[in-house]
Amino acid sequence: MLTIKHLNKKYKNNDRYSVKDLNLTLNDGEIFGFLGKNGAGKSTTIKCMTGIIPFESGEIKVCGHDIKKDPIGAKMNLGYVPDDHAVYDNLTGREYVVFMGNVYGVEKEVIEQRINTFSQLFSMTKFLDKQIRSYSHGMKQKICIIAALIHNPRFWVLDEPLMGLDPQSIAEIKGYMIEHKRLGNTVFFSSHNIDMVEKLCDRVGIMHNGQLLEIINVQEFMQTGRSLEEYFLNITRS
């Protein structure tokens, strides 16, 4: 689903690498959590794998498509939910999702069908025809999620997807993460919520100072009786 080999990223006028020699492989049908303190390199990694920013060296493939050599092929298999609600505020929710569906070449009838399905799933039906500028934080997050799923991507990437959401919205989004996995797809998300990562993920990667320190099989780790939060704090302590 995703292969990253020797990824290196350094921002202009910065002496240190934001991501240094990162190697990662994600499997079909898994939920992968990405943990790290602020500035650890999580968002930079996500922006590299989604093609938003360039990187100095390394290789990233999404469903076999190289993000540099075949960016369109990679992005057609990818749905991305950013942490900053990058939407067109003057559009209605429906207009924005239709626009995104058209970008991905989804047929009109399929777009309407998926809008109906996802708006019910995420409790957005009665808000679809209101301008996004009138939406709450949680509603903007959910319309971004619907737009990211409109082309039925195999690889779903979310950057801090549950921050500031109410319990009902969190339950709805977590529920579809599990469903997306059940369909044989892959979910990758960054989070500071270690308890949620522990309960939801199959594997977890821990980032610190731009490096991937460890990948943990959650089920095996839980059998040791240790606390993931305590373990995370210990290995990322400067």
C-alpha cells in the first residue's frame, strides 16, 4: 500500500533534517498510527507522502506509484485529510464535495450516491447545502473527510483527525476508519491521543527529532502489560 525508502527532508535555512532516513512499509488492511511530539517530523512526512512538498532524497510509492515520477497515479489512490481544514469557505458542503469528486473523475451519479451515504454516516445531511464558512470545527473536519473519501481511495491519510471534536463525531470517524480497514484498505493517521491509537491501531510508528525510532505491533505490545503512553514518553525523552 505504501513504501517509503530512505526519505530525507530538510527545509530551507534549517540546519537539521525534519525527516532523516525514514523507511516504512504499510500493508493492505491495517490502521497505522503515527506518534510523536510537536516538531518530531510527523506532518512533514505526511506532506511528503501526499506530494504536497518536495523532498531531497528517497523514494515514496503509493499503491506502486512513485509520488515523484507518477504523482497523478499515486494521488488517485490517496485520500488526505489535513489538520488545517483547507476548504473553500464560500462553497456549500455539497458543492465542495462535488468539486473534489470532479477533480478525481468520479461519475456524477456515483458522487451523489457517496454524498448521501457519507452525509448520513457522519450526521451531515442537513448541513450539506449551507456554506462551509458557517460550519463548526467538527463539521469542517467531517466535510473534509467526506471529500477525501469521495473517490474511494485505497490509502486514507489523516493528520490529527480527531483534535477538538465532540465524542459523537469522534465515534463516527473512528467507526469509518475501522470500516475502511475491513474493506481491505489502509488508514494512516497522526495523533497525540495515545489512548485512542492504542485501541484503534494495528501498528504504531514513533517519531522523534525527524527519525522513526520504532514500529510497534500493538496487540503484541499490549500482551506485555506495559503502558504505551509511558513507553512513548520514555523513548522520546530528550
